[in-house]
Amino acid sequence: MYTAELIFRITQGRPQIEKDAAVGIVMGALWENGQILDPGPPMTVTARRYRAFVSIPERTSLDAKQNSPAARKRLAALKRQGLARPEMKVLGKDRGQLDPCECSQPGNYILSTAWFDDRWTSPVQCGDCFLPVPLYRIPATQEPMMGNAPAGHWSLLQWEHYHRACEGFWLRSHPLMGKEDARTPERYAVRQLERIDSGLIKCGRRFCAMIEESTGRPTYYALTRLGDARSVRKEWLRPCPACGGAWLLDQPWHGRFCFRCEPCRLVSEIAGNAREHLRPKGNAKAQRGKGAEKQV
Ligand SMILES: [Zn+2]
Ligand SMILES: [Zn+2]
């Protein structure tokens, strides 16, 4: 990830409010396309120019070839709004941040948020290197339930925010509110994050299907597994929550996902307390059934 500066020079004396809106709309279009990672970056304004300091996934994220049709349209409109097309300067690499996937053709994708990790991630990871995939490399994903949402990845980014909000409810409610008051948001969050029929998971799986259709690559939804299992043995033996088939892998995929169901395009971690125990002997073989296929 890099930090870059975008400079919008003012060319005509249009009203300030119009220029503010024009710059904001361009930033929004770049964000919806995954070219910048913050929809409201720090920005300074003088009589001559706007300067925005943005985080971008890679050096070339702001190259014209990455622009979506919406971004191209917004950039072209700047001239009549009294602004020149922005100049871009890469200021340097962000230390400690993840680099994006560099695979020329990822074999598959994983939809997941890394809530334990505040470093930048795209909600889409490469299934080969497990690094984030900048969203502009993926055709637009439009969630039909979100009606007139802008094109691009706007609704996928809304889904990611909703996912992270649920993770926040689960993780942060308790210490802030005490056990009793935290119960309601915690339960809601657990239902959304873990239950296969929750709105969050249904919506996320629709995005997986869209990405798979447009890229031709299998796209897995990463189910969240919160807390400890009541029974470690049952945790190892639990079936795929969508089809009831066996989905335990011989080895965790990317060291993280112990379960994967090919037909349902689902992967899952194992509960923390089960991970510390050896799997019950013979169960990997016994688990081989309609849901389990060879590892990718
Ligand atoms: Zn990759
Ligand atoms: Zn399944």
C-alpha cells in the first residue's frame, strides 16, 4: 500500500460549493472502484487548489487504465466545474501495510474481512497467495437488493462495513457496556456472522456468485467462527452448514481454513479451542463425503 497526493487545480471561479461537490464525487468514484481506500481522506483547500492525501493499494492504482466508467465520467466533468484533472504524486510506501496480490491470474478468490487485523485489506483475497485483491481488478459487483446504488463496488464495500460493524459489536460491546447490556448486540452480531441464513451471509454469498460468474474463478465465502466450541470433538466433525456434507480438509487452507465445501463455495475456520487439540483420529477419512473434494 502507498500514500499518494492528488492535486486538483482550480481553473475557473465557480462557486466553492460546486467545486467541493465535484472533488467529492471524483473521490467517491475512485473509492467505489477500490483505487483509493478511504472515501473521506485528509484534504486541504486554498484559492488555487485542492490537495488530498490518499492510501492506494499499489503504485499504479491511480493510472487512467484503472478508472471505472463512472470515474472517467466524473473526471471528464471536472473541466466545466472549474477544475483541472487531478495530478497524482506517489509519496511513498506505507510501512507495515500489506502488499496486494500480484498473481497474474488467481485460480480462485475468497470473500472475507480480516477483523483482527487493522491493516488494509480488500474484502476479496486471492485464493493462491491469500493477499488482498484491489477491487478494480474485478468486474463491477452490483447487489440487486441495493436498488439505485452507484455502479462499481459500492454495495460490496457497504457489505464489508456491515461485516466489520458486526465484528465490532461482538468484540467491543462487552468491555464497554457490561455483560447484561452487551447481550443484545452480541447476539445479533453472532447471528449475522455465523448463521448461514443471516442477511449478512446471504448477501455476501451473492457477491461471491457475482465474482465467480464475471471472473470464471471459484469464489468462496469465508464464514466467521467466533469464540470456543462447546464440544471440541463435535467442532471437528461439524458438517457444512449449507448442504450438511463433509467439508473437513486434511490441512488448513492458507493455515487458516480447516473446512471447505466445494459445491457451496464456503470455507470456515475452526473454533479456537478445537484448533489447539489434535483432530480425532480417522475422522478426516470418515468425513470424506459429497461435500469434500481435493484441495485447490
Ligand atoms: Zn495472488
Ligand atoms: Zn456445502
